[in-house]
Amino acid sequence: MATYNYFSKEKMKELKDELNRLKTKERAEVARKIQEAREKGDLSENAEYDAAKEEQGMLEMKISELEEAIGNARVVDDKDVDTSKALILSTVELENQKTGKTAKYTLVSEKEADVKAKKISVTSPIGEAVLGKQEGDVVEVSTPKGNVAYKILSITRD
């Protein structure tokens, strides 16, 4: 069974733009560095050449990973998100049942997760706990300090 990466349209465009940049500008830059190092003579003791070849290997690995991620990608349109349940691209408002504090998070793929932007992965402890749940449900989240209960106050598409 194939494993898919689910992305928003914006994230998919960002990944394709990065792949294009790596294949064009970055590859050309690394090739230039290798050529300059070759022109300096003996390759067996040329640290610049070794560094440039290593950089080339890392670049090609990153390109390969991006190509695979894009190849296995499925774009999720937020208009298709069912707001009766917490699903990918849903924004959930949670209330900590012990402290009464609330927080809003948007559920995204692992590659889109950005805690500062309040985007959490569906594979994170909170993401896994709320996935598929509905407003009013109380979920238990395992944390290093013990379990925390959260009530789902709302599910929206922002």
C-alpha cells in the first residue's frame, strides 16, 4: 500500500519551487565549485574538491527526497475538509481541562508542521489525539509530565 504525503496547495507550490531552485541554481553552483577545484591540480590532496563533491552528494540526496515527497503527494483542498471532525487542514480550538487555557492549532502534514505558526502535525501527540474527533470530545494527550485532557471547543477551516 502506498504512503502518501498530504499537502496544502501552498506547501506543494513551495516544495516544487524549492526543487526547481535546487536543480537549477544549486546544481550549477556546485558544478562551478567542482570545476574550480579541478583546475587547482592534484585531486588526491585537494580538500576543496572533496568538499565540493560532498556538497554535490548532499544536494542530490535532497533533490531525490523532494522528488519522492512530491511524487507521493496528494494536495488537500481546504474546501474538501469536513468540519464535523478534526482532519488534516482543520483548525481545532482546545481547552486544557486542568488549567482552562485554550489554544488553536491547524492540523497539517509532518513536512508542514511549524509550532510557531500554530501548525501541528497529524502525527504529533496532540494531532493524533484529536484526529477524527468532534467538537465537545475530550481527548487524553500523553506528555512528558503525564497525561493532559483537552476538550475540543471548535473545529473550523481557516
